[in-house]
Amino acid sequence: MTGFFRETPFPDQPPVMRPDLEKQVRRGDTTKGRAVFMACCFGLAFAALGYQMGALALTTPKEGSSRNAAELAGPRAPILDRSGRVLASTLETWEVALRPRVTAAAGGLSPDDLTALKKIFPNLDQSGLRYLVNSGKRAFTYVERRASPRQWKAARDLGIIGLEAVPRTDRVYPPGRVAAHVLGGVDVDNIGISGVEAGLSDRLSDAERMDDPVRLSIDLRVQNALHLTMSEAVAEFAALGAAGLVMNVRTGEMLAMVSLPDFDPNDRPPLPLPGSDPANSPLFNRVTQGIYELGSVFKLITASAALDAGVADIDSRFDASAPLRRGGYPINDYLGKGRVLSLEEVIRYSSNIGAVRIADLLGVERHKAFLENLGMDSKVPLAELPGPERSVGQLPAQWGRAEAATVSYGHGLAVTQLHVATAIASIANYGCRVTPTLLVSEGATECDRVVSRATSSQMRALMRVVGKHSSGRSANIAGYEIGGKTGTAYKVKQTGGYDLSKRFNTFVALWPTTEPQYLMVLSIDDPKLLDGTRLLPLAGRTAAPAAGRAIERIAPLLGLAPTDRFRPSGQYVDEVTEGGALPITLPPLTPTE
């Protein structure tokens, strides 16, 4: 065959001379040798790596080994409420594992063994465990990462060769879902991933302070009462969800924070799928993460800006007799009075037209600066929560008369509940800036004034008018001097514009108004009235009565006893009125309550 390739292809042509090729043939091809050498080196390297991995897999894990991340994470300090009730604690548990090869060498797992293990560990994958034992492909696998001592004892008593356990510390939450979004949770390796577990992770995992509990400002009794009331409201109004908080307006301490739907921190649900809306997940905190157009509650802020700037007073008159046009769109009032209104009446009757007139007097620059001074364009100021759970308020990118007009009654900007709570608490608290916190306050601080004491007093009086005589009267619980403001905002469609059939209803409550102590914000997402009255589901008919029920439960827990006379209905004597329901009216282009 060699001679055939050496023959001249054509007899009448001279032979082809290839001196380099002939030389390589005589000396041998070094390229091939180098390739073989490199292949051998790579093979030896992979063999060494495989041996090392196999040795690690076959080695019995010891406490503190790299396998056991939970042991490296260590225990965490307890979390207590303001009165010392346990919100989160650490318990000794077990990581139960199986060595499939060892078990296979001892005869494998019988069907009875698998059935017994499944009974002890309900989440066990029997088929997967049987396959690992029979195939011999794995040297180690977990059976249960968080087994109770009782579970491990029951599993150990089965006598399965290759079944073992390593002690670990595990986080438990006695209140369950009642304080889910406040506490957050930890992952399987005992590392904080949400809520205060993540926001205060360094403090909670400080080895030198394990015996020093973290005391939150949350009052578990108040938290439970708010959670119960909001759950009832979601069911009553067939709502998509709800969000609520209770704050001490003098210290900024958060006594309660609830977001529905919620979850059980002892059994966290999976993260939302990629591409899905995170706001639909129970892990989403509607109080600090969800940004919404909150509607007419912003009329309080518009009025306080005008009063503090001196461009208006309580008796200033504003023409609300006819609709306005801004940016090419009409601005109407729902059940408007069709006349000139005082500033007090603008707030009392929740006039959109009046709010725009006030904003015109205030001016765009002062209006914008006032909102920015209240932190509406900043991240939620709640340092105890991790950054991703604190949203930034969204103000208009460009301010003009049209933007200022819609912002005056709570549209054209999107903020969280906590933004509004912080702003109104700062206005109502004699004008001193309030910084919300989830930790027990260490004492009084110097007043950082945002409005004058006179403006604060006037705004509390306006809130009391709404709570006693207007849309907030359904939240008026006798003896507690409740002031507030309703806000009914149409929800924004994904395609743009507003969906006039869906609402986000909010009620802000302050009590007592003469000596302000507590503020509540309660919102209900897309409520419906199912009582057959065919009335519109406005905030005064949904969020306000729910807030009233919550205050009725919460106020006695805070040591506030009713003082005024009241009838069995709970209404003030001078507020029992006659008359039917409001007439059915088609909603205007812009929300008005």
C-alpha cells in the first residue's frame, strides 16, 4: 500500500518531490506526540479531581464542615415585640441524610422502609430516594433539612443503615402569618432573606449578642387585631388584597404592619416565577414595596402646603361651580356642590376642583418642593427592612400646571402607604418630622419642623371634620375623636389610562385629633360591594368602616378608653341622621373621593 502512494500519478510526468514530508516520515510526527501527551495530562487532572470529589462525598460530615452551611451561619438572636412576646426564636433541629451506597451495600430500602419514611417526612420523594439507592450514583443525599427531634427519633428507630443526622439550629415564628412581612424569614441555611431578618441580619447573627434579643416596636396584640380586621375586610369586599399600618405619630414607632395576601414564615412559599408580576406573590409587601395612586388623601397634603405657605387659610374661597380642564382633560367633582367652597369645605366634600384651585394658588415650584421635603420622591425611610423591600416614590418627571393639578388630588404620582403615613404623621404631630421605625424608640429627638404648629392644628381640625361629618364618618368610633381622610383612586390599566371599574381605596385615620398619638392607614385593593345595594364601592363604604372596626379593637389595647356618650350603634348622639343612601351616579373621568 505504501508503494502505491509513492507511484507517479502520470507516467509522462516527473515525480513530485516532497522533501519536508519525507523528513517528517523519517523522524516521526512530533505534533501527534504532543497531542497524546496533553490528553494524558488532562486525563490525570480530571481523575485527581474526581477522586477528590468522591473522597469528600464518602467522608462523614463533621460539625462545622463546609457541607453544613447552617452550622456556619450559626444561631440568631431572638426577636421580641415591644412587650417581650416572642416573634422569632431559634430551636435545635436535625438535618437527616442518607448514604445511598452504604444503604445499598446493606441490602437497600424495602417498600416498608420507604412507606415509614414517607409517614415521618411527608415531603419525601420516595421514587427519587429509591432510585439513588438502587443506582449507586450518589454517596450522599438529604432526606429532610429541617427535622424535629421527634421526627429524627422516629426515623432513627427504623434501623435503616446509612441514615444519619447532624444537629442544626432552625428559625421558628410563633405568630405565624400574623407578622409575616415584618419578620420576613430565613433560607434553609438560616440566613436572613427578607423582612427584619434580612434588614437586621448583622445584628441578629452577631455571635457576641446572641443572648440580647432584638426588641421591635411592634405590639403583637395590635398586629393581630389589624390582621384580623383586614382579613375580614378582604373577605367581605371580595378584594384582591389589603395593606395597613399603625404608627405612633410622636415617635414614629410602627405598632403594626400587615400586607395581604400573606404567608407563613415557618413554611415560605417559592419565589415568583421569572417574568411574572411580583406584586401577585404573597411575599410582596404592599405597605413598603407597592406604589399606588392613593387618591384624595393627598388633598390633606395640598391643603397643608397652602396653609403653611400663607397663600390660603381655612376660610379662603375657591370656585368649584364648574369643571376645570387641565392638559386637555376635564376635572370634575363626584356629587359636587356646584358652588364656591371654603378650604374647609374642599376637604370636607373632597372636591377635586377645589384641590386644583388650591394648587394653582400654591404654585408648581412650592408644591413640588413641599412633596420632596416630605420624602415623597425618596425611598421608604424604614431602615430595618432591606433595600429591595423599600420602594422609591414616583413623582411626575416634568412638572407643569396639568401635573400639579392631578397631584393635588392624588393622581399622577405613585407612592407607598408608608410614604403617606410618614407625611401625614409629620404634619399632624405639631409639624415635626416623623421617621418610621420598627425598633423601640430610644426617646424624644429635636423637632425637625416641616409645617408650623398652627398649620398642624388646622389640619387636625380638618381631619376631624371629615371623620365626624363626611366620608370618614363610618370610621367614627365614639369616644376616640377620630379624624381622617378617604381616598378612592381608579387603578391604572397596563395599556394606559384608568380602569373605571377597579379602585384602590384608602382611609387615613388619626386619633385622638386634639392630642395626636396614633395614625392608621388602611387600603383595600379592588373592593366590591356585595350587599345588593348597587352603590359604588368608594373608600367611605369600604376602607373607612374597616378602619373603624380596627380602631375599635386596637384603641383599648393601647389604653385608650371611650369617654363620650354613644348609642348602641356606635355613633355620636348628634350624628344619628335620617335619609337613604346616595343616588347611583356614573363615576367621573377622575376620582373624586
